[in-house]
Amino acid sequence: MQECKGMGFSTKAVHAGEIRYNEYGSITTPIVQTSTFIFKNIAEIQQLAEGKAGRFEYGRYGHPTQLAAEGKLAAIEGAEDAVLFSSGMSAITTSMFALLKAGDHIIITDDAYKRTLDFSKTCLDRFDIECTVVKMCDYEAIERAIKPNTRIFFSESPTNPYLNIMDLERLMKIFKGRDILVISDSTFATPYNQRPLEYGVHIVIHSCTKYLGGHNDLLSGVVLSKKELTDPIREYLKITGGVIDPHSSYLLIRGLKTFELRIKRHNANGQKIAEYLEKHPKVERVYYPGLPSHPHYDVAKSQMAGFGGVVTFKVRDDVEYVLKFLSRLKFVNIGPSLGGVESLITHPASVSYYSVPRQERIALGITDGLIRLAVGVENARDIINDIDQALRFA
């Protein structure tokens, strides 16, 4: 594998994890599109069984394109190891099952991703694993929630959709000396803007579908940590089968090579558009960690290199007005994801929480006037112009 220690971020993103001179002489890592790997003779099988052969056996247990992507991700996150999955949720659920047992207890923050909360509150209970939900950034509540059987604390930073920022230094002081694994979903931050492992967080998870892949054309998730923690997760993956396919692995490698360039543009666009929206007469409130008005601005400044491309804002609580605004957008697309080169906008009340009773979602902060904008890498002025004309004439 290409050695990239001490090199710059983009150099790692381009070269880490890849075999410089592969057998085909191709500059890009090949898509090794196969379900199984054959052996030249019985001796090769014996060497594999004895752990002496560094080769592949079956697609569910790993393949060369996946291995290259994992090496690249580990390098840019500063992790010892990385394990790739077919989706971000597969990364989360497989890790939980691999690290928990019946009788364990987990703590999770209240504005974690909706599906992560669903899994923690409903699925784990079937296996006699208890879950306590605590308010994000309520450090006293977090400490009070700890029990003798607590095994995992799980949170996100920034969160969706309000972009709350966990003070990682303060958080880790709570768990110092305790036999509890702290897991951070850092999808919104990316390895460029925030590196939780440097604060002592034990495991970092990303949905590679978002900024890491960066082109809205793949599904993937990754778990990053020390090998002593990733090894049992990788073994559990071999059983559960949430593997990433070779083509998606290749697309992820391709996306990562321009990752630093893209995230810098996302950061710049996010800041410009958040500042514009905060001054707009039809916008009631903007949530963006790069604005002094954000409740966690000081924490974000101290532990983040940039603030990302997601900007959440509120207009008046009038669903008809919001839907009219969305329908007038000319090139900002309506869609629920983020992190790609194209700008996407969504109305959480109508998309992610459409099946949740109105009073219940409002209690969660998902009001009728809440809008989440995931800016792409288009020119900021064009994004602003599109939003402006839609807000003014909606």
C-alpha cells in the first residue's frame, strides 16, 4: 500500500490505500468485480487457512477495491483501521450488534439521526439491550444517565437538522476512566472539519454516501478506530453481510481524491449563504455553526476547521408558503440527502417526518417552517440568487 505518513490531506486522499504498481499498471485502482477468488493450488488454500497468505477468498469477506478505499479513509481520519459497509446505517447497526450483548445499556442523544434513534429505541430492546435518550449537549444529563451496565455512548456532531455541536473535550472528561465506548457519527463534520479520535473518542462513523463520496451516486458507511475495536466489527460484518460492492468502492475512491477541494468549497458556500439568509427579511432564524448567533459557535470555532455545507433556516410556519418557495427554485433540487456537488433542499416536516404526528414532530423541533439546505459546489452567488428569487416571490 502507498505510504503517506506525514503528507498533506489531499496527498493522502489521492494516494493512501492504493497499490502504486498493480499488476495491470493502471493508475486507478481496478474494480475487481467478482464474487469469489480462485486458488492456483491446494497449497494456497492451506496458507490462507493458516493466516500466511495476504489474499482474498470470497466477496463478503473483502475485496481489493474495498481494501484500497478503507486505507484511504483511515489515512484521512487518522485512524488505525477502517471497515466499509454498504450504507451508513449498516455501519451503525453492525457496530452496535458487534459490541453489545444482552443486559447492556446504551446512551444516545435526542437529535441523532432519526433512523439511528429508531434502531436504538426499538430494535435493541428485542435483544434485552436498554437505551436511554438524553438531550444533546446536556452534559449533566449525560453523566446522570450512566449506569453500571452502560457500554456505549452514541452521538452526532454536528446534528441534523439544527447542527448542534458536541464539546468533545468536555464530553470525554465525563467518560475518562470508565469502561464505556464513545461513538461519534461525524458525517456532517467530515474528517477535514473535525477529527473526534484526536479528542479521545473511541469510534468514528461516517455515511460515505454524503461528503466522502461527494457525487450522490453511491451508498456506503465506514467505521474507523483502533484495530482492537474494528476487528470484532469486521468479523460481525462477515456474518451479517452488509458489504460494500466493488463498483461502489471504486466510486468512493474516485470521490475521495477531490475530497479536500470539495469540502473547502462546501465550507465557503455554507458560510456565505448562512450570512445571506440571516439578513433576509423573510427568514426568521438561521442555524449554522459558523454564525455567532449559533448556540455552539464558540465550541465549533475551537474544534472545527470549517463548518460544512448544511444550513438550516426557518421561515414562517405556513406549509403552503414553504411548498410554494420550494416549487419556485430553478436549479437547487428538492431532495433529502447532502454532501454532493449538487445543492439539495428539503422540508423535514414533509419528507423525513411526514409519518410522525404533527404535535410529536413539533415537540422534536421539526416545525412547519423549518428548511434544510445542503449547498453544493456551485458558485455561491448562483445559489443565493436562486433562493432569493424563490423567497421573494413565494
